[in-house]
Amino acid sequence: MRKTMLAAFIVVASVLTVPAFAQDAAKTASTDAAAPAAAMQQDAANTADHAATKADTVVEHSSHKAKHAAHKSAAAAHKSAAEAHKSAADAHEAAAAAHESAAATGGN
């Protein structure tokens, strides 16, 4: 986003300096030339604003996708840990049952 804003600023600054140089180069230019220059400035400002808005939208969308992916992987890790815990509990229960069975038969 910073690069986009910097690029937009450079474009707008460049467009804004064009009339200043034009005035220095041709002091006798008529005021009719100011209208197209103002229109160009407005177009450049609108273009820069649109580019910045589009960049913000892209950043928000990418951020949302990354957040969703992180939540999805966290849920998968939680599910995997729960399954491992259940397997360990089942193994512990089986070992306890085997131990009780061995104790009931006298250790054979």
C-alpha cells in the first residue's frame, strides 16, 4: 500500500508541476490553457485516488484470506491434537485393563 501511495503521490506531484513549468516557459500563454491543465490535475487526482482505493481493497481481501487460512489450519491442528489425545487415552485404558486382568489371574 505504501508503494502505491508513493507512486500516486509522484504522479500527482508531477502533474501539478507541469503547469508551473509551462507558465515559466510561456509567460504570454492565454488563460484558456489553464482549463485543460486543471482537468488533467483532476483526472490525475481521481486516478490516484482510485488506485489507492483499489490497493486498500486488495490488501483487505488478502488479509481476510490469510486470516481464514490461519483459522482453518488452527482448527485442523486442534482436531489432530484431540484425535491424538483420544488415541492415547484409549491406549492407556487398554493398558489399565490388561494390568487388572493380569492382577486378577495372579500375574500370569
